[in-house]
Amino acid sequence: MARADGVRPRGRRTLLLALAVVALGAGALFVARVLSQATGARGMLADASGLLSQAEPTVLAVDQAVRSEVTTAAADAALAALEKLEPSIETLNEAKSVVARARQRLAERDRPLADALDEAIAARLEMLERARPVLEADVAVAQALVPAVEAWTLVGQAEKMADEAVASFNKHTKDGVQRSTKLTTDADALLARARSNLETVTAGFPEADMGPFISYIDAKRALLAESRKIDATWLSGKVADANAMLGAYNAREKQVAEQAKRLPGTPASVLAEAYKRAVEADVTAYFEARERARSADAKIRSLQGG
């Protein structure tokens, strides 16, 4: 019995040793699996970084467009940037999803990099979303700028013709009055074109109030119509009647001149102010997101040893 009792403990130790070997083997397998998962998760962060780089050309193009002056030439760049927005937003959202999946198996030491990537991606998404209304406004304003400038050029030309018409009438000759009629007719045609241009501006960018300018043009055209009535009366031989009409005309001309003084700048300047108000909030948010992106990029470079 004593001998048998002495054998049993050795048998137990042998069994325990075998179990320990199995346990160590399982532990090694677990550690290898964790390391493999961590390595795979880190590779996913590299994939996310690659997607971030893939979207970067659009981000840079958008940034250039947002920071450029609004001109007719810049409208093409804004349109091109708008066309690239959706694909790049999709790419950035894909990068965001890759980082989220990687987090499930990520080693603790890699979490700061995942955080920085998330920050960089989110900042760029914010930039692109905020850029959209800004670029759309850029295109609309750039397209409205040409008719706005042209409208006021036409008004200036019409006003000069109207002044020449007054000088021509004051010669009190048949040729002078006939020339006055010709000049006021031509001036009216220019004002009609100017009004049409301002309607185009309103249709393209309704945030810019062209109402005061249109009202002035309408008043000026009404004054020119009165001038032609006086011309016609004078040419019909009713010189005294024509002279009697001059008092009311001069009073109306003074009113129109005062109306011109109250105009809020030019159509182009009103367009510029309306644009500024329309995009101000988005531009501010855009540059805040831009700064966050720069900061996140610096973190990524630091964490990657760059």
C-alpha cells in the first residue's frame, strides 16, 4: 500500500505537468492571435490613412476655390470642385468606417493614432460640407456679376445721352429737338437692357436686392418719356405748351436725381454684400474645420514619427 500510495502522487504530478503544458500552449496561441489582430487593426489604420490621402486632392481643390476671390474666371474652378465633393465625401466616410472597425481589435498604443485619424477625417468632412453652399454661392454670384456690372454701365451711358438730349433741346431749334428725341429714345433702349440685366441678377442671386436700382431705372425711363412728349409738342408747333410742360418735368427730374443719390452703391457692390452675408456663417465654420484638420494632421505625423 505504501508503495502504491507513493506512486499515485507521481502520477498526479505528471498529469498536472501535462495540463500546464497544454495551458501554456493555449496561452501562446491566444497571445499570437491578439498580436495578429492588433497587427491587422493597425493595417486597417494604414488603409484609412490611404483613403484620407485619396480624398486630399479634392480637399485641396475645394480649399483653393473657397479662398479665391469671386470672379467669373473662378466660377469654373468652383463648379469643378462641386462635382468632386460627393465622391470625396464617400471616400472620407469609408475611411471613418475603417477606423471604427479597427477600434474593435486595436492595441492600446495605437488608439491615439485612431483618434487623430478620426479627427482628421471629421474635420475634412466638415470642410467639404461647409464648402458646398459657399461654392454654390460663388458660382451664382460669378454668373450674376457680369450682368450686374453691365447693367450699371448701360445706365451710365443712358444718363449721358439724357444730358445730351437736354442740351440739344435747349438749342430751341427743329434739328436740336429732333436730336433730343433720338437721344432719349436710344437712352430708353439702354435702360431697358439694363433693367433686363438686373432681373437676371435677381433670378441668379435673389439674396441681392436689385429693387432700388430697378425703381430708379423705371423712374428715369418715365422721365425720358415725358421728355419725348415735350419734344413732340414743340415739334407740332405748340411751343408755348411745350414750355409750360417744362416746369413739371424739371421738378420730376430733381426727384429722380435725389433718388439716384439714395441708391445703395452699385448693383455689383450690393451683390458683393449679399454674397458676404449669405456665406459668412459657412465660411467661418469652414476655416474652423480647416484649422482642426491642420492640427489633426500634425498629430498624425507626430504619432507616425513623421
